[in-house]
Amino acid sequence: MPAHPLVPLSAEEFGRNVEVLRGSGRLAPSMRFAGVVLAEPPKADVLAWRPGDDVPRRARSIVWDRADGRTHDVLVDLVAGTVERFEHLPGVTPNFTLDEFHEAEQALKREPRVVQALAARGITDLDLVLLDTWTFGAAVVPQQWRDRRLGWVDVWRRETPGGNPYAHPVSGLKFVLDMNTYELLDVEEAPAAPDAPTRGEYDPALTGIAARTDLRALDITQPDGPSFTISQDGELCWANWSVRLGFTHREGLVLHQLAWDDGAERREIGYRLSFAEMVVPYRDASFDHRRRTAYDIGEWGLGYMTTSLELGCDCLGEIRYVDAVLTDSRGEPYTVPQAICLHEEDDAVLWKHVDERAGAQVRRSRRMVVSFHATVANYEYLVYWRLYLDGTIECEVRATGIMVTTPLPEGAPTPATGVLVDERTYAPIHQHFLVARLDLDVDGQRTTVHEVDTHVAPTGPDNPHGLALTTTSTPVRSEREAGRDVDWHKQRVWKVASTRRVNAVGTPTAYKLTTPDAIPHLFAPDAPQFLRAPVIGHDVWVTRHHDDELWPAGDHPTQSAGGEGMTRWTADDEPLEDTDVVLWHVFGIHHVPRVEDWPVMPQDAVAFRLTPSGFFDRNPALDAPAPAGHCHPGDHQPSTTGGKTN
């Protein structure tokens, strides 16, 4: 039995879930699992749980029947061996799975009409063809197939068995298929340019580019081992920090019960932090891209697409890994080895001052990094959660991989919706919207979120030179005010402040959200893709905590029309002051392609930070040690050429 209620399901428990369902007679042979996760106990129950208490273990599955298309929400008590819920979800299309991605490709390659359409374009070696299935939104589902679970399929071609398929899109050709039966419903064709002679390979074996030899070895060693520990049940402890690691097929990495050990007291900071949605719309209305919008978390799942990490390549230093256990579409478990990487990094100077008498005091910063990588077809998303010695929490996402491109006819101009990146080849403008769900419990569950703006004070007798700046702090009072936006001119930030605790100077303990990488959605208000995910319409949201409010674009966004998730949650205008709230941050990449992004993209990093703002009574990193053998007090005397006070 696991030692804590939030320990992810094990391979044995996933197997037990299938066993109980089969034994109940409810699991028909035609049924598949869209996903299975630990049914986390209610937050109040987890907070009240103490070691020695019973550990509830329930599995929640989304199951659909490929025979009749019906979707079911299923709850199994793994301890009692009983099915507690098997509820039909009318009108719901479940997410796609990796099994289906591969099965659909195999089925299409056996279909004579597919073979014929490819042969008409001179493509006869199907081993060199990649068929890439995408989901539909409700607005673009053909009317005659609205009752089907539909996929549309991109076509790509490799020049060699190890070549880059995304270097050679087969433009003007799409397939539409029923994902439950793999029946080919339509071959869509449009006039298109022939393949362009691109420089689209990136593997050195194919580019012929020799690796540079002027970079010498850079080794990171910790002779005494790492400073962190990771327990069997997934609790990570480092410096003052403790956090419990979770993993789901949808979110990938989840951080639970993030806390700071302040002497003899364990202080709560965050209950549950993860990514709740990723929306990637391509802003090109041409035939090849008109339906190209991905909900990579809700329609597929970052956990499903997580890849194993390798020492020296993905992670550098004294590494510890954590495996992830997931299920395939038949509910059977499999392991992603080394799915999560844990390591420490040097982070340059943490704090420093040079005094003309006492000399220099310098401390180096160090950070604890928890990371995972997901390959989502042509793109990679590299997710890094970082904990710092001064109490800062940072989350960075790096996008790399390969852009989607389209060939142009000889002599044709580049469309205004894209950028020329190679000979007769353009990449369309697109966006990556990431939605972080931040259930922050700053010194407990009773908090208020304040929007803090900086203002220029008017010039006058009390401010004759116009130097004065002031701040205002406005509480977000109810869900009518839930959607908030970045204001660069006011240097706007948001504070999650305790309503029950103050610091040594009498102000509420708080954490501050800074949002340097928020991007505008740039959609018309009636655009179907915006209506599916209006959460991207604001940079920050504040909602009342509810255990079942996890997915801001809806529980099941595949073939969705909208009206779920954030839209429904905020419609009742619940009060938000002095209560348990959840902060949501929408940020991302506004990707106007560059030639330098081709053929494989250098990483493009975006991030946000949660920093203590009155949470401590003074700098919490005063106890950081001086580097061994260096920087002793008085070792470095200041220059005698003078200085000044800033």
C-alpha cells in the first residue's frame, strides 16, 4: 500500500483497475481507455490525512466504446475491488491516444484510395511516408460526420529512411477517417505546389556538417553526491523545500504540497501546480492549415508524449531520475524510464556586497530543477520547474523541434501569413498558449489575490521633480473579475496574500506572480477557436477552488464547441476574498518564424516566476554558505579609486 494518498498509481494498480472492470462485466471487448489516473482524494481530505491513516486508492478512467461511440466516466475502488461509478457522458468525444495514432497510420497505408492518391504524386514507397493524425474542433467537423469521432491526417515524406519527414510535406492532400473504425471517409485534395528542394535535414549523417571541435569538456560534479533526497513515495526534499511529485497522462509532471521548512515549522506555499492546457493555433487559412489547432494536453496528453531523458544530453550533473507509469488504450500499464530528471544547478551570484572596510561578501545561488520533456509530433516541449534558495519558484518551458512548412509554386510570393524559411518553402505564423494551474496555499487556504499596479505620482509641491512612484493594491473580489491582463505601463503583478498571517513588519505574507511572457490571443471574439478556449483571452485568471475544476478549456475539448471550463466556472460569480483560490496563468510563444528556426529550431524559452513578497521576515538566503575555499570575509578589498552609493 502506498504511503501517501497522492502517490501516482503503480503498474500493479493499473492492472488491478482493468481486472476489477473485467470482473464486473462492464468492460466490453470493444471498449478502450482514453486515460487512467489516480482519483485524487478531495483536497480537504488530503490536508487532514496523517501518516498511519488509511490510504484511499481509486482509479478514474475515461472509457469509450468503439462500437457505439459512447464515452463513460469510470471510478474503481482498488482497495475494495468495486466499481463505484460507470457513468455515460452524452455528447463527449474522448481524447486521442498514441495507440490510435499508430493504428490509424497502419490502416490508412492499407487503404487503396490512400495508396492511389500517393502514387498520383509519385510516392510509392510507403515506408517513407508519415501520416500524422489531428483532431477536429466542432466548427470544422463536416456536417455529414458530426456523430463520428473524426481525425484528419497530414501527409509527410522522408527522402531517406532516416530522413526528416517534416522537410517534405505533401501539400494539397488530406485524409479524413473515423477513429473508432479507421474507415477512410474522404480524400481531400487541392491544387498544390510540388515538393521543394529544401535543406531540411538536421542529422549530421545527412547534412555532412562536421561538429565543431573548439569547445572543451564541461563537467559538473558533486563529489559528495547531490544535496537533495527523493523518497520511494515521491517526496523530494532539498534545502528548505519539500514537494511531492506526481505524474498523469494528461499533465505530465505535477507538483503537490510544495512547502518551505522554516525552522521547526513547515509552511504551505502550493497545493497543486501543473499545466492544464496547451492551445496551438496556426494562423493561416490555407487548405493545408485551416484546421490546424492543437490542444496538446486535452486532446492528446503531455504525459503520453513524455520521452526518456539521457544523462549528458537532456540533463547534466549529478542526476537522479524518476520513472513514470502510464497505460495504453487497453488499460495495460507501461513504464517511461527516466521520465523526470532531478538535479541541482549553479545559478551565478545569489547576493553580494563589497564594503570598503569589511571587504566582499558573496554567495552563489543554486537551484533545484525538476524537469520532463514531451515530443508532440514535430515539436518538443521541455518543462523545467526550479526552486531557489531565496524562496523563488520558476517555471520555464523551452520549445524546440521542427516547424510545419508548406511548399510554394515556382515564382509565387510568400503568403502574408508566413515567412520564407527555405527555397520555395514557408512556415506559417502560429502561437503556443500554455495554461498553468497554480493552486497556491500561502500559509494556508485562506487567501486573497491582489492586483498591484505602479503609478506615476503627479508633479506638484510634494513631488516637484516628478520622481515619485506609488503602488495600488486592488483585491480580485469575485469571479466576475476573474480574467485579468498584463499592463506593462503599470508594471502589473499579482500577489496571493494570506488573510490569516502577517510577517515581522505587519504585512500579510504573500507570493507574487510575475508574467514576462504573456502574449495576446489576436482572435476576433466570434472566432470558433477562441470560443473553444476563451481562457486564452486573459493573461491571469482567479477562481474559487473546486476539486473538479482542472481543465480550463473543458474536461473533453476534442471536437468541442466551447462553453465549458473557465466559461462555466466563472458564470456563477463566486466570491474570491479570504477563501481558497486558484491562480491560472496564460503565457507562451508568439511564433513568427525565422530562417534560423529551420531545419530544427533552437530552443525558444518562456517562463513565469512566483517570488516571496513578504512571505519571509528578511532575506531567507542569509544562511547560504560561502563557496569552500573562496570569498571569505575581507578576502577581496574594494578598489581605492572611489565609488558611490546607489
